[in-house]
Amino acid sequence: MNIRIALLNLIATFLLLALVMEASAQPRTVGVNVGNTFTYSPTVSWSSNDSTATPPSYLVEFNDTQWEEFTVTAISGTNITMHATTDYKNDTEITTGGWVDVNTGDTENMSEEVISANLAAGDSMYTSSPYNTYIINDTVPRTYLSGERDTNHINLISSGTPSYSNDLYWDKTTGVLVEVVQDVTNQTGGFTTTWSLDIQITSSNLWTVVPEFPMWASALLILTALTSATIFIARKKQPKRSFC
């Protein structure tokens, strides 16, 4: 089972655990372009005072993963096709392909990786069941890839056994998943087992940083250009010297 399947199973668990309500209607738009890439790396921790306890299989899968990169290969309406490459710590790689409709949530292998751009609190992740009751809690500023971004946040909590706390964040302007955080506590008799998983975006060509120049620097550049142009024109107007 590769990281893509593990992530789908993880999100499916979130859905089953969520307490949800009806969402408001919101037009759905694609916020990415063909050629966009986004790469993630997972961080895993697990501990238990039960000597017989073992980590769940999906956690082992993520712990063995170095990174996973997604590339947008085609867009048709609200349907996004992507290619994914998973790189493992043992230097092996697995490639998969799939698509997701950011309107309905219909998908093959790519569910939850990208949602509609510019959603807001109260909007659903997608419009079809069960996603139409999977609701954005709020929009919060968070820092990713050295930049602060508005992110649409969904929080899911279950107090059962085991108890889960799950947080998912998508960049608001593109709809791209930027982080998934899970904390789990499993209390069995006198034994306590806890684990956490943090999948975070680590690189992307989605956001191009344009250097900012102070006003004096911009004025200096303009002045230099004008001076150079004036000198050039003055030289062109000078009469040619005769050596006869």
C-alpha cells in the first residue's frame, strides 16, 4: 500500500468520525494550472507503554516515506488530473495517476488533495455526499514555504476509542492541501498508546515570489535608465569629425 492509498484511508477515517452539518452553496473553481507541482513530507511519532502494541499500518507507511510529489497534468472544467510520485527511504519509488472533480468530489486516487479555490467558512469540501456535509470551520493565516497564506481549515474530533484530533488545511487561493495533522490517543486498560502524523507541503511552484524594491531603489533605476538614454541621444546628434 503506497502513501496515496494510506492518505485516502486516513481521510476516509476522518469522514466517518466527523460530526457535520449542512453547508452553504458556493461556486466551485479550479485554482491550479497544468504544470503546477506540490511536494509533501510526513513526520511521524508513536509511543506506548504496552509492549505488545504495534503502530497501525498507515503510520508505518508514512514513516517509510521520504516525500510525495504531485503534478497537475490536465484540467477540464472542474476536473483536475494529476500524476503522483512517492519516494521511499529505501530509495524505491512508486508512481500513480488519478483525478478529482473539485465541484462534486468524484475522484480516482486524488481525493482531498485539491479542493475548490476561494472557499470560505461554512462551505463544504465538495458538493456531493458525503463531502457536502464536510464543512470548512474557518479561514486562518498560516506560514508555508516561507510565506504567510490564508488557509481553509477543517477540524475533526472524536472522543471514542481511540480518540482522534484531526486538522486539515488548504491554501485558500489555490485549493491545494498544505497540511494534515493527526493526533491519536488509544487507552486500553492501564495502557496508553499515542501517535501523531504531520504531512506538510515542503516545495511547490504554485507561488512565485516577486522581489520587492524600496521606492528609492525604483526611482534610482528609472533615473539611471533616463540618464543612459539622454547620453546616447546626445552622442548620436554630435557631428562626425573629418580627418582630411
